[in-house]
Amino acid sequence: FGNLAPGAYELTWSAVEGWVRPWPHTVAVEVGEEPAMISGEYRENVPSTVVLEGDADAAGAAWTLRGSEGLVLQGVGTAVLADVDAGRYEITWSAPAGWLNTGPTRQAGTVFGDELTFSAGFVVDVDLPAGFEYVPAGTFSMGSPADEWGRQSDEDAHEVTLTNDYMIAAREVTALSYANLAAWALDQGHARWDSLFLNPDTTFFTVDSFTVRMDTIVTLFDNLGSGRVPLLHPTLGNLTVRTVVDSLATAVPSQPATGMNWFGAAAYCDWLNLQGGLALAYDHDTWLPTGADPYAVEGYRLPTEAEWEYAARAGETDAFSSGPVVNPICDDPNLQLVGWHCDGAMHDVARKLPSGWGLYDMHGNAWEWCADGWDTYPEGPVTDPYVMRLDAQELTRATRWEQAPPADLNLAAKVLPSAAIVRGGSALDFAMMCRSANRGGYDAFWAHGRLGFRPVRTLPPEEGR
């Protein structure tokens, strides 16, 4: 099409009787000065077989099978579907009452004249605290394949085994939840108000319509360690300091809490532990895990990068838990099902569909702090990986806020010794930044207006499966 003006186009492969058209049927095309190459193969439609292997122990596991040309079939348990059209099929498994999915709830494959098999896997449900979902130990491919749209150079695919079952918050911690638990921590003496004591010549900020000097601002500090560690930036998130009534306030109570730095997220986990009578997850002088590594911690903590990606994938291998990347920029139809992206603002949590493992907003809405620092991935298989940040003590200097904020979330900031990994993308980002494999990073001392978190907790062997 030599007469096309530069711009974005869509190409749709037409249906031809007796043939299977290329998948996806519609592809996005960006036309520039150089020619754009698009290819697709029509294949003969020959009778084929699809086998659905339900879990014999989980009687009543339901499935929905969809064909690429609009076929929809539903059933329960094991089935053999003979003499169906060739082409692409997608199945969704639903766990029966009292059971949880251990494999992908959505599977896809193609068949041309032979046999395509889909298998389900379930475990007995685990009794967990409200708001948490069970994640089974397992092995998965962390990172992205070379042909995944939007992949970055630090996403080399490698095999990761997580040896512990764990639970993860189904939703990002909301602004109201953070404010309420912070009020409890202040009352118990686990946190305190303190002034930043910055250089008088630092930037002026506007707070509640008043222009004030940064060194006069009071904010939330940790009170469980010997250092002066601020937990919350007074202007960068959706939590407002109200020292008069000894609390935090927010105008968006159901949105992800933002404005806390890495330490503010870790402190929240330890407030949960203290409230529940559990041991601290972090040494509040070094901010390292109290166990041999995060996996050995008894209580609530931030997820490791591997735990986060494993949970985000929910047993799937595509870029999103809902399917592959179709448009790496905006309006990706698969991402739109489960995550906010290319939007002007964040939204209340859990307004999109959950993943097959019951998790909301793992893609988009708010970035999420992880436990690790950044490093290149190993070349071979690894078990329970964790990358300790290189200068945890240096990060606790309150004078860090005299400096300019770091580069944005997904850029060079992640490779700095002071960086902690952030995952998931946000409502303001392109679709490719919300992929399960995408790795962001941010200075652990700083906060960001679209960066939140969710806690995890390792399950003792008797509570897992």
C-alpha cells in the first residue's frame, strides 16, 4: 500500500471458507517512512480433536472453550471433542468450591488435524486472612521471551523455583488502609511525627494552598529503629499529614496508597506484624530481613521480585495474566480486562477483573515496591532468588530529600545501588510497561505519586499444600 500516509493502522485477515485465517485476526500496524512488513498464513481447515483433562480429585471443575471463529462450548470435568474445526482454541477453567487453581486458569493452543490437550490442576483451598490469596510453591519461567512486544534487555528468561507456599494481598494497600494503620502505629509509639530539617534554601512546596519551605514540613518517621528514617513524602502521594489530629488524611480512600518510600511500605508490613503479635520482618536499623532472607521471615513483608512476577502471571506464560500484548502503547484489549493503563489518573482498587488466582491490579493502576535491589538475571535455573540492596544504611539519611528526585520509574534509576525494584506499571503508563516481566526501579528513599505496594507472607508448611 504505497499511498498510505504515516500513522497507525489496523489490518484484518478476512475469513475464507475451508481455511483457517491467521491469528490474531486483526493486527496493529505502524506505517512510517520505511516499508512495514506484515505476513500471515492461511491453513486448510481439517477435522481436529481437542481433549480437556479435568482434575479427577476436583470433581465439578467447569470449563469454557472458545474457538477463534466464535465457537463457545461449556462443560464440566474431562471431555474429548472430536471432529472440531482446526485453528486456535482458548479454555478457561473454574475451580469448584473448596479448591484453588494451581495452573493457568486460561490456556490457549492451536491444532491442525491432530490432537490438542488442555489440562487442569487444583489444590484444596487454604484458610487465609480476609483480603489475601493463596499462591502455591512452584517453578516458572521468569523474564520474557525474545519476541515479546515491549521487552527490555534485562528480562532474560530463566527458570525460577519458589519452594514456599505464600499468601499475597489480593488488592494494593489502599490510602485509607495505610492511614488507619499509621494512626494505630502512632498511637502505639511505632511511628512518630518529625521535621525533615532540610536546607533552608531547598525548594518551596505548596501544601493545602500554602507555600511553605521544605525544612518546616513535618511528616511520618519510623520509631522502631535508632535512625531518623522518614516513611512518607509530604507532597508526592495521596496521603496528607494532619499533625493537629495526629493522623493521615486522604481524598481518595479506595485508591492505592502512594507517597510512601520503600521504608514506608516495609514499615506498614511490620505494623501489621506488631498488630497481629508476629515478629518484625525487618531490622529497623539496617532494614534487612530479620530472617536469613525474606522467605524465612515469619510475618508480613514486601514480596521478592520473583514472588511478585510469579503471582502476577497466575500460572500464565503470556505478557499479561489475561493474554499477550496486542498493542504495546495504549488500548490493549487483553490488558484492558485486568489493568488500568494510558489513563490520566489512578482508580479505586479492584475495579477491573481479577487474575485466575484472584489478584487485582497486578498490571497497571499503581507500581508496587518489591523487596529486592536490581541485578542482571542469572543464566541458569535458580531457587528462591533475592537481591539485597547494596547500601541499605546509606539509604536512611534524611538529607536525601535535599536532592532532586531520581529519574522516572522505569529508566536508569533502577540500576543504582540505592534502587529497589518496582513492578506492574501504572494507570499512566503504556501497556508494555505493565507486563508481568517488566522491571522498573526507584530510589528506595524517595516516594512517587503512582507507586504503592501489597504485602505477602510465607505460609508455614502445615498451612500450605
